[in-house]
Amino acid sequence: MKKFAKGFFVGALATSSAVAGALFSFKKKVVDPVEGQADKLEENRKRVVRKQRSAHLN
């Protein structure tokens, strides 16, 4: 019974760490680039608005 419990806990730990690693890699590969692209688009939009306003001041 001791071997079973030890194996069960080691297996559960390995599985949970594998799931955590998969979630972390998904975040790095998918979520972060999308957020970065959204930030870049927002900055470009702000820059365009500033240029439009300054062009109409003259």
C-alpha cells in the first residue's frame, strides 16, 4: 500500500506540473503576442490622432 500511495502522489505531481507547463507555454506562444499586437495597434492609433490634430492646427 505504501508503494501505491507514493506512486500515486508522484504521478499526480508529474501530471499537474505537465499541465502547468502546457498552460505556461500556451500563454507565451499565443496570449502574449496577441496582447503585444493590440498594444502596438493602440500606440499607432494614438500617434495618428496626434498627427491629425497637429496638421489641422496650421
